[in-house]
Amino acid sequence: MSKVNGLTRGDVRRNARKARLREMVPVSDAVLGIDLGGKRQAMVLADRDERVLWRRSPQVRVHELGQCLDAAADRAARAGLAGITVACEPTGARWMVVQELAAQRQMPFVCVQPLVSHVAREQQDLTGDKTDEGDCGLVSRLTWELHCYVPEQLDPAWAELRAAGRDRAVQITRATAAKQLIRDLLALTVPGLLEAHSDPLESATWLAGLETIMDPQHGGELAAVTAAGWQGFAAAAAARLAGWDGRRLGPSAAKAFAALAGPVPVPRMLRAVRRRIAGALEDLKYARTRRARTEAEMITMLAELGIDCERVCQIPGLTPAGLAAILAETGDLHQYESSSSVVKHAGMSPARNQSADFHGKTKMSRRGRPALRLAAWRATWAVLRHCDVLAAEHAALTSRDEDRLADAQARVACAASLLRWIYALITHGTSWDPRIAAGEHGHDHAITA
């Protein structure tokens, strides 16, 4: 741990962060703590000694709080204070409305994490009593103690990228659910179909064949499908192939047709299964189509934001879509102090449990943005298969004699390394170099390379 003037780099960064927060919450101002609700808000104005100067619980929606902010500023001025700092918890999307109202009035705006409020509530009142009026006072006190943060303010381009990233994640979840349902239902009725291909739900031919088998005109009767013969089945499957982005029928079509003559474990469920699988296929096709369109749009957005996607994706296994999904959650990487800040933002930093000679189990903190953690986790699987540097790191973490990690733990560490690489390539403008990634060169070499 390097030190400058007796301070670690972490000390210097924390001191700088506290100084920036004190500029947002000057001692000459009052703090307006707000507990946000749907149609009712709770507000308290307090000075640096936590004396309550003004309290209101207006029956208004969040976008109607402008007059309340003006009234609070007027009350602070009459108390001899220079202005007010607005603070609240990041409740849903309501906090962004308050952020905009404060910006229009040139009022500093900060947020207090709900977890910090929860812990502070337990510290001051062991009964666990929770009220809106009490919470707004708690937010005000925590703000004075600088247990707050300055929330990001996305510009329209980054906000659109984040929205597209969330849509992509929804489609991945939707497609996964459809695949799991199809597997379960086929195992109940026609298990032989699952053996027609090594990875059936990724085969356009197999999906087109399944869609043909589950056609409503057959009424859930496999005999009606086989009665048309192989030629009729192949022609019907070929007609559906384009809907699954396929070009020509593969050998799995013949295997699927042959599987129809196999045993049916629960024949009475065929009609019900046919209906459910037909619906799942529709969901899967929609999710695949929408995901592909969304990923193309996200890659275009990266170019508009000035991200050199081709250079960053020199990391083996990292796709432009995977990079876009990660950046959709991080936002502009230049706003972070270091790569470690990005890892902490994802909740992938280690949470150690050590004291004196005691060394407890180190876990993942999980205190961060879950969507970013998921995007990094998904991207890591592909990078591990193609990147020798990351594969070597995973092997070393799972095979060392001391503090050996389980497979999942090692993958988390690899995902954190991937985030650090992306941060370095984007913020320093460097190109991918496996020697730097493997630690064969120092940090200064990585920046100047």
C-alpha cells in the first residue's frame, strides 16, 4: 500500500471526496431533508446543530414541490443562513424530479443511501420505529454528517443507453424463462426431442421443427404430424426457418421427426403441453428479435458517445453488445476516481472480515448496482472461454494452496478484473495488451502504452 506524506491513496481520495461533499453541504446553509412519497411528502429544515427550523408534510406529488423548496429557502434566509441543501433518499425515480427542481433553483442536491438510513435508525432508536416525519429528520442529520453522496446526472445519450441496456436484460430473462419452460414440458411428453441436438434451443433447425410439431392444426396429436411424412414435415419446418434466422435445414430436423415415434411418458398432457410450448416459442422468438434489435441500437449509441468499441473489444471474448450492457450501467467511466471505484459500484469488491490474528471468510460485498454486477457476470463467461489471461487467473485462484476460491468466487474476481480492464482501456485510451493485463508491466506502462 503506497503512501504519500503518511497517507494512503485511499486516504487522499476519501479526504477529497469529503471536501467535495462539504462544498455541497456548507456550514453556512441549512439542510432540507425530504422523505418522498406518492401523494404526500415529509420535509424538515435543520441547521448544522440539527435544530429544526421548519417542518411540513404537504399533500402534493413530487413534481409539485417547487413552492415548498422556495418556502424552505425563504425560512432559511430569515434565520440568517446563506441557503439550503436539498437531500433525500433515492426512492424509485422520484428523486430525479427533486434533483431537477433543485437544479432550477441552483440549490445543491445530495442523496442518502437507504441502507445508511436503516442502520442509523437502528442506532438512534432500538424500537425500530419508522415514520415519514422521523425519516426526513434522519436524512437531514446524515447529510450534515456527510453520510451522503452526489447522485449522477445522466445526459440524454447515456440515459438512453441505460434504458436500452435494461430492455436487453429483460429480453434475456424472458428468453431464458421460455427455454426452461420448453425443456421441462418436453421432458414430460416428448423427451426424445431434446436429444435430437446437442444444444437444441440454440438451433434454428430444431426450433423450426418444434414449432411445426406444436402447430395448432395438429391438435396436440403427434400422429397427425407423422402422418404427413418426412417430406411434408421438412417443407413445413423449412417455411418456418427464416423466423429463427436459419438458412437451411440441418440434420437435427430428421432426428426430431424420428423422435416423434418414441415413447410419450404422459400422453394425457400432450394437448396442454402443445398450447404452452406454442406460447413459449412465441415469447422466445419475440425476445430474440427484440434483443438483436436492441443490441444493434446500443452499439450505435456507443459510437455516438465516442466509445471506440473496436479497440475495447480487442479483449478476447468481449462482444460489443456485452461492452454496451456494462457501460449502460456504469455510465461515463471518466466520472470514477479509479477502477476500484467501478468494481465497488458493481458490488464485486471483497468484504473482508479480519481483526488482529483473526481472519474470517472474505465474501463479495454485494453493495452496489445489481444490474451492473449481472452485466459483468454475463460478459465474463464468454471472456473466460477465449481470453488466456483471464482463464489463467481463474485457474490460479481455484488451485492455489492457501485461500483457494470456489469456481463461482473465482468468476467474481475475474469479472472484477474485466471491469478494471475496460476502465483502463476507455479512460487511458490504451489498446489491449495481454502482458499488461497479466501484470507483467506496471501501471505506468499501461497508461503510456
